[in-house]
Amino acid sequence: MYRNTENDSPVFIIHNSMTPEQRQEIIKKYKTKTTPGTHQIGTPSGEIGIDKVRRDSGVHFIQDDMNLSIMIFNLIRIANTMSEYDYELTAFEAPQFTRYAKKQHYNFHVDSDAHHNRRFVFQLPKERELAFTNQVELMNTIRKMSCSVILNDDYEGGEFCTKIIVDGEVVEHTIPAVAGDTLVFPSYMNHCVKPVTKGVRYSLVMWAAGPKFV
């Protein structure tokens, strides 16, 4: 597993990946467009439910800026190669603009169901979004690499953390928030955003996909 020489975490960090002007433009454009984010979970009955306790944040999927999507995908590709994760990446999802105000958070979770390829459907169901897709390029893929672009750092709390097992023990790493940093990590990795205690945290989240692991 890759270990970052700056903080020993499994997260590859690209510094200064966006200029201050680019970051401020994104925040200004999308900060009033967010809607409540959701986190899906299995229920005892086998159905899919929404865990509103685990996640409390605002989100907006950016569908109108392909240049931004390609730029972030290229950052993920660079990190995927330089970290030597070297996963096969064939497609990407639309970037998600995220907003965490005071007390908002996203508890520990993973982004990927690494065992099942997404099935294509013409009408995307409201639930189980990791099992289905209506995008042809995402058909028969899973999320493999995730990234978070830190758009600002004038807030308190809201730390990005990962949790991995090292020599049989659970080890947690906290990544300092630096505006302009892009954090890239495998989508199956446990991670969280801790509660914001002051100000508002803005970021871009994106997932790169490929065939499921053999």
C-alpha cells in the first residue's frame, strides 16, 4: 500500500492543483446550489435506506463543466500512477461540489462496492446508486479511485481522515487542510470528514471507475 512521505497516510496529495482564482470562482458559482447529501445503507429487511446521521452536508453535481471534469480526472490518473496503485481507470463520474457548514460532517465510510459491477439501466433508481448506472461509460465498472479537491481552508474542524489496518491494528491518519490540495485514495478505503466547528468547508469530490478487481 502507498504511504505518503509527508504524513505516512495512504493518501496521495497534489499540492497547488488549482489557483486561488479558480477555487474562488467554483465556490461563488455553486455554493448556493447545494441540496442535502445522502448516504445509503442496508436495512435488516434487505432494503436500502438512508443514513441521515452518518452524513450531513450539502452537495451539487457539476454537469455543465466538462473541462473541470477532465482536469480532475487527469489529476486522479497522475496520482494513480505516481502512487503505484496503478488501477485500470476507464471512466469518471461528474464532480460533486460539497459544502459543510458548522457541525456538518461525514462519518467514516467507503465510496465503492468493490465486488459488483454497475448494471446499466435506462431509468436510474433513487436507491442503490452504486449498483446501477445510466451512463454507458460507467457500465460494468466500479469506483476505484476517489479524490477530494480542497477549495478553501478558512474554517476550523472538518478534518479529512482515513482509517487503515497496519500490522493488525487500526491506524487513523488526519490530513491537514490546505486550499488547492487534491487528495487521491482508493475508493474502498475508509475515510471521513469530521464536524466543522467554525466557518464553511468547500471541496470537490470525484470518482474514477474501471473494471472490478479480479
